[in-house]
Amino acid sequence: MASHIVGYPRMGPKRELKFALESFWDGKSSAEDLKKVSADLRSSIWKQMADAGIKYIPSNTFSYYDQVLDTTAMLGAVPSRYNWTGGEIGFDTYFSMARGNASVPAMEMTKWFDTNYHFIVPELGPDVNFSYASHKAVDEYKEAKGLGVNTVPVLIGPVSYLLLSKPAKGVEKSFPLLSLLDKILPIYKEVISELKAAGASWIQFDEPTLVLDLEAHQLEAFTKAYAELESTLSGLDVLIETYFADVPAGAFKTLTALKGVTAFGFDLVRGTQTLDLIKGGFPSGKYLFAGVVDGRNIWANDLAASLELLKSLEGIVGKDKLVVSTSCSLLHTAVDLINETKLDDEIKSWLAFAAQKVVEVNALAKALAGDKDEAFFSAGAAAQASRKTSPRVTNEAVQKAAAALRGSDHRRATNVSARLDAQQKKLNLPVLPTTTIGSFPQTVELRRVRREYKAKKISEEEYVKAIKEEIKKVVDLQEELDIDVLVHGEPERNDMVEYFGEQLSGFAFTANGWVQSYGSRCVKPPIIYGDVSRPKPMTVFWSSIAQSMTKRPMKGMLTGPVTILNWSFVRNDQPRFETCYQIALAIKDEVEDLEKAGITVIQIDEAALREGLPLRKAEHAFYLNWAVHSFRITNVDIQDTTQIHTHMCYSNFNDIIHSIIDMDADVITIENSRSDEKLLSVFREGVKYGAGIGPGVYDIHSPRIPSTEEIADRVNKMLAVLDTNILWVNPDCGLKTRKYTEVKPALQAMVSAAKAIRTQLASAK
């Protein structure tokens, strides 16, 4: 019985790629240094899978930024502003597209389906001259083969690539991106031909858009594309991989009828209804790659249940046509549990990271072939039983409080217009008030202080002194820049979710459970294993200290319940909304304590609310109802004069704007500039927004520093569709990933632009 892995984490067990990338970007190491680190990581990954007995090992899933950008490079689809002149795309052009450079901005970045991973959105139009400009897929296949590992090269499928793209600036928004299929297929043919010549026997096309609600002409594009590729693919076994949700019936019919395709991969963890379609009619003689090991979470597999499911599938497709696989790429989980020395044995026994999931896949394949590792299965069963019965998982008081929430929709008693009037009387802010989103640069020294405090190398007194000094520096800088509503910079926090999870019950934390978010940015998601509550205040101490340093309003900074949920590894033994309501009650306690401490502006970030939106429209309403309700729970009982902000970033918000309004926040700051001001179109189309709103005026994920004129131009575009009295001026997102040499001039430009427009507005009266 064969086994397969859809994809594997790239960063390395100790984030080796992250540090190599950042060293290269900072000019501290060479391109050759970066390539060597990358090659070592790839070699280690391939060897690990080969040693574990995996038959179908992926290649070309490694990336210096993301796999969609790699495809853009492969197709030579470089926007003209990067001045690429042809030939093999090098690091300069590649990273300029991803991060921008001193003269031009980066391409748009958005979420990869409903994950916390991001990709760079291709910018396409009728005038793009596609060319085969990156041989990475072939090079990596040859690299693995040279190490004695015959891999399955993985490509983003041509139709999904186009469906994930957007019309370039200056191209009509209605431009049919699928009309470019005939232009990109010749390049796919070149890549396939080179892979065949290099000795590849299998090729994997990831076509995850097949799980979306597609129209008939979009499904027809799959039929057309693979019919066109059929002759080139002749002699290869071809796998089409889908993941993250059920494949709709129409898409299943289209997919399983594709010409030249040998195998179909399905997510059977999040796509359980696909099982009915498989049972109802799977094409004879084709391979089924059954994704039964969860690539999105860190819980150990219920091996007995998976084996039973696989046996039922074996009866449908045949013993020699069933392949055991992961539900999706393991990119979305942590790397290796062996690096976790601080987790207690009980919780550790409940978990499986990427390395352990590789072992689970192979163990299931062997068991299906009659070679069952009884000790491994017995240990797995014992861990499953332990998790179900452990007293640390359940807190009856928390469950009772969460159950009591269902009788109300938790809305503040006064409407937002009246609240804003009351808040303005108290805060006395100017027109177009300026603020930032929360975090300030996380310097090497600051990280050292936190690290040494955790390792007990410095005392609590020394730690508090150092953090106070950092807060004072951030406060003084904001006052010097004349920002209106301040933040304390979050120097005590390594991560906006981890910080809160460490102080809530029901959470566990890893030492090295890093997961890539984008580029070199990694996050360490907390593990929610049990019922959630707040034993004591979490932020009041630092917020009070920060407010005592200034007469200007100081925002209390919290992460909202939906974002904590979506950016954690969440327990899978109860519905997600039940866990979210528990977190909402904990954050509600914190909001009320901040208000009692005299904090008049409180930001409850919901950066990931849109991210959790189900991929199918039929499921949107249920999710948005409980997610928005969870946010309202957090601040339902505060005074009208306390201003509640929220923040969202790096997703498409236009389709949920009415739910955003229903959150009933007083002010929302929202990413706008990197997505080419897409957000503003919803207001041009007539949506009325009465609360305060701050669409981001510059992209913080690029080192590029915007000019005052550029920001003023953005603000004027906003004023064309938003009322002057509700508009705020702020960056797209927090500043923790930037350097002070970038942050200070960018914020100076932002404040100068706001002041210039205030003057214009005053003189126009």
C-alpha cells in the first residue's frame, strides 16, 4: 500500500530558512549562502520522508516566499514596474515582487484560502508576455534525484493560478482572466516536457480552487486545460490534488472526467461529504489519494477510525489504487514534536506535528497492506482515550457561562452615532485623527530581554524596567511625531495571540512549534486543548503604565476571540463556535478591567475574522453570525464614552462588509493600500458606513517608505467616498516587522499628510 505527502514545511525545525532570508535581505550574507541553507533543508526533508517509507515524496513545494509567486516567476508574469528584462528570474526581481523595493511597491498579498498562510496575488492582463522564466520545478526534481530520491514534482495547476489572480492596474476589472489559459499552457508544456526528460514518472497539479463555488465556465476551463495538456502528459502518471473543503458535486464530476489524469487527491478531514461522491461513483482504474491525516492541525490521528475509513475506500477503488495521504500540505502545521522539551507528557501524547504525521501516513499504509504496527496503534488508542477523559480538558463553570450566552445577541444599548459624539466630547480629537495599529519594531535588544526573562537570566524587576523604558521610547516618539491616539508598542509581546494564550487557561505552548505565515514571517500558534477562562488581568498593568506617560489617549491593545481562535491550533472535540464563545467571555473580562483602569480607547483586533470564512457560500451565514456575535460579547457592557476599535488585515473584506458593520465597533482600521485600495470600491458602490474607519494609507510589509504626497493622495481618495468626520489615518497593520529607520519617516509622512489635508479642509469651509 502506497503513501503520499501533499507538501511539507519549508522553514526548518529551528526556522533556518527564516534567518537565512533575513540575513540575505539585510545584506549580511550572499545569495550562495541562502541557496546552501535551502538546499540543506530540502535534502533533509526528502531524506526524512524516504526513511519513513513514503512512496510519493513531493518536490517543488519548497519556496523562498510562496508557491504562487514561484508560479508567477515560472510564467515570467512580472509586472512592468519591476523592470525585468527577461531571462531566468533572480532574487532581485523575485523579492521585489514579494516585498517591494526603494522605488516601487510590492504586489498584493492575501490569505491562502481560509488559512493564516499568505500568497502574492498575480497581476495579469491581455498584454502580459508570458515566458518560461524560472526552472525551479525541474531543478529541484533533478536535485532530489541526484540525492537518490525520486520525487513527485508539484505545480500550482494552470486554472487555479488564473482564478487566484487579479487584473493588473489599468486593466478592466471585468477582464476574463481565464482567457489567458491559451497563453500559459505552452509554458506548462515546456515544464512538463523537461520533467519527463529528467526522469519524472509522476506529476502533481494542485488545483485547490475546485473546492470553491465555481461557475460552469470556470469548470469548463479545467476540462479545456487538461485536454490541451493531455498529449504532453502522456507517459506520466498525473495527480490532481484538492484540499481544504468538500469538492462540490459538479466539480467532482468535472475533475474525475479530466483527460490524461491518473489520480485524484481529496481532503477527507475537512471534506467529509466528498466521501459520498466517491462512494457514489469513482472512476474505474484511477488512483484515489485519500487525505485522512490532518495537515491543518496538530492532533494525533485517530488511527483506528482512519484505518476503518481506508478499508471502506479500498472496497470501492481497489487495493492497488488507494494511496494514504495527508489532507493538504503539512506547511500549515509545526515541524517536529521531538523539539518540544517543555510540553508535559500527557499533552504531548495527544499531538502530532509534520514529522509525526509522515510516520502516521506510512503506518496507516502499512496496516492497510497487512503489516500493522500493533504497538504504534495501541499507543495511539491510549492517547485518544487519555484526551477524552482528562480532567484538565473540561471546566463546568466555563461551559455553563458559554451556554448562557445563547439567549442574547449582545448589542450595546446606544447606537454608534451617539457613542461617537460622547467619545469626541471626552477625547477631543482633530479631524482625520492619526494612530497606529499597535506594535512598534521588535528590536534585537527587546527580543533579548524577553528571551532572558523567560530563561530566568534576568529578574522580574530588571525585565519590568527594560519594558518600561521601551514603552517610554515609543510614547516619546509618537508625541514627537504628533500622533493623536497612541499605542504602547507591545514590547512585552512576541506574538499577538501567543501573549494572550499564555495567560488563559485551556492553552498549551510549544518551544519550536513555528508555522510560516508569509515570507520569513513565522508564528507559533498556541494549542487550545481545553475550556478557556481568564484567571487574572492580562494587559492592565502595561496599559496603565503607558497611559501614565502621556496626556494623549493610549489604546489598550487586545486580540479578539475570533482571531485567537483562527490563529491557534484548536481542539477538535467540540464545535469551534463553542470555543470562541469561551474566549469572548475571557476577553470581555479584560475589556471591563481596562475601562476601570481609566483606558478610554480599547482596540480588540479581529485580523483573522475574514480568514475563518468557510470556502463555500452556503456556510458563510452561520460562521459570520457566531463570529460577529463573539466580538460583540467582548464589549457589550462598557460605557458609551469608551471607544472600541478593531483591526482587520490582508483579506478581501468587500463581501463581508455588512457583517463588519454588524460588529458595531466604534472605529475599524483595515488594510487597504497593499490591495490597491480595493476596499474603497465597496463604498463607491453605495454602502453606508457610520462608524469611524481607517483604511490603511501605506503598506507596512514592505521596507519602502511612502512620501507625504502619496499618502495625501490616498487620503483624498478615501474622502471621495467617506465622510470627513469618520475617517482615521493609519498604516495598514502593526509595525513590529519593520525597523525604526523605516517606521519614523513613514509615520512622519503620514502625519504630515493628515495635517496638510486638515488645513485644506479648514480653508475650504
